[in-house]
Amino acid sequence: MSRIDYSVWDHIEVSDDEDDTHPNIDTPSLFRWRHQARVERMEDFQKRGEDMNKTLGETRRKLAEAQKKVQELTISKTDDAKAELSKALSEEKKLKKEEREQEKKMVEHNRDEKRMPWNVDTLSKDGFSKSIVNKVPENVEETEEQKEQKHKTFVEKYEKEIKHFGMMRRWDDSQKYLSDNPHLVCEETANYLVIMCIDIEVEEKHALMEQVAHQTIVMQFILELAKSLKVDPRGCFRQFFSKIKTADQQYQDAFNDELESFKTRVRGRAKIRIEKAMKEYEEEERQKRIGPGGLDPVEVYETLPQEMKNCFDEKDIGMLQEVISKMDPTEAKIHMKRCIDSGLWVPNSRVDDGEEKGDEKEDDATYEEVKQEQEETKKE
């Protein structure tokens, strides 16, 4: 036998349909009238919510335009711009006030919605209990090139503001700054802050990196909250600050865990970048050292027998000839060729003023003479 879950009925509205009625009254008709009235009340309530949401969206659109105009007038140096700036600032202030008032009404509306008793209509209608505030429209998927260009354009325009946000410390300051600059609440800001963290860590400014990392996670949490609610991030960042400031331990722990994990990843990326830069620098230095035969003198020097190393350390040609004369001719030839190819040994070298060294003939022919001497010794 199926089991009925009676607990759900504790939340169902029963007052409209279960009061006593006169026996001569048509009860089914009365039920239909009351049901129709309830449906109309629900539809009216939902329509008010939609109208409020539409009004709020329009106010935010106007506010964004006003803020853009203020920024343009602030940059401009013309007399007309200065005259219009005061008017634009006043309009921006007015729209911000309207936005706060409308958001307050939406919060109250959503609170009333949650408090509404269940009934046969709301139980069978999934979407009635869900918020309709700031729904995000389906966006067309952007290509990588479009995303890159969008990020570049945004950073060029707001880099100073993003950096300022990244340096903040207090929750209230961050919330107020985003309230004044809602355009910063987006993926582009989060991406720039990530790069900024890695750059700072590469410079070994560890404390500053940790501060910017904190603000990076703030922005990422806001974006994740918006994604989960399916709303515009600019419309829900206040909810994040409200939640994080109420000392919700579980939420705070999740935030701190993500922050520590992010800082670890930043340090790892910075280390990789430093190692890559060092390798590139070493390769550049190596290319500068490459001798006429394409060999690195440092590498060649390391492969020489210790006796030959001592000769180059002392810059003693006579000692070098003596060491070579005692070596196997084939081995000596290999080492001398590598020395010439790497630039350790430079035949026909001259002093800076163009005059030949006093013992030039002996120096220039050292390799050939040693080779000839070794061959004659071998024949004898």
C-alpha cells in the first residue's frame, strides 16, 4: 500500500476552502469562485514582481549610461564638459538612489513570496517560488578572439579602477566601491586580478600578492553566486557581502579554503614563469658566447682535461703547448679544434691598436706546430 506524506499539508493554505458554509449554498461553485480569486491574486502578485524587475532593469541601464557619461566628461578638458559634469553627477546620484529604493522593494517582494502559504496551485507550479530578479538572458557563445579583444578593451579602459579594487582590504570599502563602479563586477576584472597576482608574486612582493588574491576570490565568489542564481553579477554582489559579513562559518570556511588554494596556484605559476625567464636569459647569454664554430666556450671549457683548464686559467701558451705535447695526438686535435670553434683559442689574434703581438708567429701556428711535432715523434 502506498504511504501518503501528510507533513506537506502543514504548509497548504486551507482557510479559504474549509470554513463552514450554509447547506443551501452550492459548495463546488463556491470552491471555484474562491479558487479563481486566489489565482487572480497570485497572478497580480507575480505581475507586480515582473513590473518591479523591469523598472529596476531600466534604472540600471540608465545608471550605467550616466556613469559612462560622467567618466567621459571627467576625462574631457573642454569648458562645456566641465559645465555638464555637475549635471551628470547629479543625475548619477539620483539614479543610484532610485536603484537602492527599487532593490529594497524587490527584496521585500521576494520575502513576501517566500512567506506565502502553499496551496494546490503553487504545489503544482514549479516556478512560482523562484525569484525572477535580474534574470540573465542566454548569451551567444563568444569565440576566443572575441573574448581576448573584449578583455583587452575593458582593461585599457578600467585598469586603474581594477587595481584600486585589488588593493582594498575591508568588506565595506569593497562593497561601496563596487556600488559606485558596478561595471567592474564581471569576468574581465576577475581575469585581470589573477594575472596581477602572478605578476606581483614574480616580483617577490608576497604580502601584496596575498591582498590582491583576497580581492580576486571576492570577485570570483560574486560571479559564482550570480551564476548559481542565474542573475546579472551587478545585481547580486550586495548579497555576497551581506552573507560573508554575517559570519556564516561554513561560507567563511569555503571562502578561506578557496583563497588558500588560489594563493598556492599563484605561487606555482609564478615559479614556472621565473624558471622559464631564467632559462631564456641563460640561453640568450649562451648565444652571446657562441664561438665561430658554433660551440659554447663555457661548455667546452668544462669538458677539457684539468691540465688544459689550468693553462687557460693561467693564460700560459707555453704551458698549453707542453700539455698538448704529452697528450695523445688524436685527443689533442679534438680538444684544440673545440677550443677554436668555441673561441677559447683565437688564431691570428691581434692587440687592440692593430699591432701584432711580439710572439705572434709562435702563437698563431701553435696548433699546427704541435700537430707536426706529435706526428714526427710518432714516426720516430
